[in-house]
Amino acid sequence: TRAPLDLTRFTLDRYQGCVRYKTCYYSFYLSCALALTYCGYDPETDEGKALFKKAEDVCMILGEYFQIQDDVLDAFAPPEVLGKIGTD
């Protein structure tokens, strides 16, 4: 049995934290970091630090926008149009 829904626990900070670690890092930044590493960039060098930081900055923005759009579609788009049933 599920606990009753307590919307007072939902905050913008909590949402942004979930988005950051669920989508921004996992789906966006880690892919870019892997590619940079594969291409030989070392995050311990000045050049590598700058590239990894730029990639992280861009991926945080892209990931947040992507997840917000996905959540809005999950909430308001009909499943037969969206092609999935939003559960998160």
C-alpha cells in the first residue's frame, strides 16, 4: 500500500535536484564527459578542466530544459499522442 500523497514535500529545490542528477548528469553530461575522455582530454589539465566545465555548464541547461518539457508532456499530453504513459 502506498503512503498518502504529500504535496508539501514537493519543492522547486527538490525538483531541480532530481532533474540535475536524473537527467542532466546521467543523460547529458556523462555522455559528453565520456566523449571528451575518449578523445584524450584529461580533466586534470587546464585545457581539460575548461572543456569539462563548459560541457557541464551546457549539459545542465539542456538537461533541465529537456526534463521540464518531458514532465509537461507527461502531465498534459494524451498517452496515445505522446506514445508513452508518464509515470515520473
